[in-house]
Amino acid sequence: MSDDLPDSLIPYDEIVQEALRAVVGRVLGEVERSGGLPGVHHFYITFKTQAPGVNIPKQLVDRFPDEMTIVLQNKFWDLKVGSDGFEVSLTFNQVAAHLVIPFAAITAFVDPAVNFALQFQVQSDGSPEPHEEAENDAPQVKSEDGSNVVTVDFGKKK
């Protein structure tokens, strides 16, 4: 038998990524419908600031030219979830900002209250620029690596 497998004609990697991003949409939709986060749940959502459909204030793009992380915990409002993404208002240094984020732009979703995380692979032409951690007026808590993290990476043969 040969170790060489043919390239798949079915885009499994795209299908799985889309399904996992739907988890984020469903969770955010539940928060929208219930009017707030249940219990001690809170979310860190990392996304590409230059991705198509992302609409955030210019000063945030300037500060986070590649990627940023927002925290949905205590100070957020106007959460609206659609089939392709969500929008939310947050404060950054006590200045309100409205963000529109397509699900396709999300690279990570973490709920540290229950040690749950999803990471998404994003195709890029180069290495991401370093960026500061988001400081949208919420406590910064890092989740532990490796537990309940789903990483999907279907490497393509060259």
C-alpha cells in the first residue's frame, strides 16, 4: 500500500470550519435571546481586523492591524446575531465602539469559565503582525492551553 493519498475533491476542511463557526453563532444567539450571559460564562473572541465584512472603528484597526481579541462579559450591549456574523457594542478605555464581525473572520472563541475553546485556521499570505491584547474594559483572564480546545488543520499536499 502507498502512503500517498489522493487530494480530496470534497472540501472537508472548509465544511468543518463552517460547522465550528456555527457553534459560535449558536452560543451568541442564545446570549442574544436570553438578554445576557448565563452564570459566570464569558467569552474571548479573536478575529482578523482586516477580514472582509469586519467593521470596527479606525482607531482599533490602527491599534490592531491584523488581529484583536474582544471580551464579552460585563460591559457589552446591542448584541445582534445573524446568519453570517454578529455585531456588538463595547467600551475601549471608556469610549463606546460598535463592532461588526463576520463569523468567517473569527480565529478563536474561548469560554474560560468552563475551559472551552475553539481555534480556527485562517489562510494568510504572511505571518501576522504582533499586536497588543485587547483592553475593552473587562478583566483579562487567560485559559489554560490544551484542554477542551478543538483545532482543525487539514494541511494540503504540495
